[in-house]
Amino acid sequence: MMRYGKGQIKQELKQNTSAQLLNEALQNPQGFAAKYGVDPETFKKYHTAVGAAGQTRAALETLENLSPEQRKQIGASAQNLMNQGFNQVENLINTQAAAKLDDSLLKLSMLQKGNVVPGTNMDMGDAFEALLKGPRDITGEHVGRAVGRFIGDEVGVIAGLGLGGALSGALGIKTDKDKKIEELQAQLAGRSY
């Protein structure tokens, strides 16, 4: 849920950034080109497509139930949009929005400090603050522990099956499946080829 919230915040920042950049491109085309290295006409042409593509990407991240055919269709449509002008505009919007993301999250964290998420005891300010922190790096220790747990579980299951089989054999306990297997083995042993 927190990842979804961060995605929504990013998308909102991109939309606001796109509007601000469009305003700059309209008011001072020469200054815009000099400042960002993107032709203002190119920006005007592609800024809405970049916004739509961003919204599509955000939707795809949350909707993972697409069939392979649907994924191919969406990929083909997105590939048709990709050209040099589109990529320039997308990179400009993303770069400018990313620069503002941490500042916006920090402001939200300070504004929401002390407010509690309804139905929980989670502080909203702390939740926004947690979004500022990157994911923890996975170390060799984490991998080693995961592998050790997996191997331990597998050894435990195999040993349990072996001991259970030996114990049931020693006590003469047979399941219906065991009886059926013995019957089939006896039938096969009685035939000669």
C-alpha cells in the first residue's frame, strides 16, 4: 500500500512539473531551450503524451493481471510513441519531478506528524518519512539465512518422511495406497515377459 501511495505521489509531482515546464516553454521559449536543452515546440507536442504514458505505467504497476496478449498490445502501442522528441520531454519531466519528490515527501511528513491512519496506530508523518528511506540492501548474510532456512526445511521434510515410513513399516501400519502398490507389484511379478 505504501508503494502504491508513493507511486501516486510521483505521478502527481510529474503532472505538476509538466504544467510548470509547459508554462515556462510558453512564456520564454528561448530561455526554456537554453535552460533545459529541449526545443519548446517539441515539449509542447509531447508533454501530454508523456503524462499519459506515466499514468499508463503507474496503472500497469498496480494491475498485474494482464494476459500476455494484452501486454504485447500495450508494449506495441508504447513503442510507437517512443521517438527522440518524446524521450527528451519524458526525461526532462522525470528529472525535474524526481528532484522535487524528496522535498515533497519531507514536507508531507512534517505536516502529517501526529495524524494517525484511521483504523491503525500508524502515524502518517512516520509513513511519509519511511518513503524517504530507500530499501535495505540485500547482503550475503540475508541470502545465506534464506538458503539455510530452505535447506533446513527440505532436510526436515525428507527426514520426517523417512522416519515416518520406517516407523510405520516397523509397526506394520499400511495405508490403502501402500496396499494397492503391493497388489500391483504382486500382479506384475506374477507375469513373465
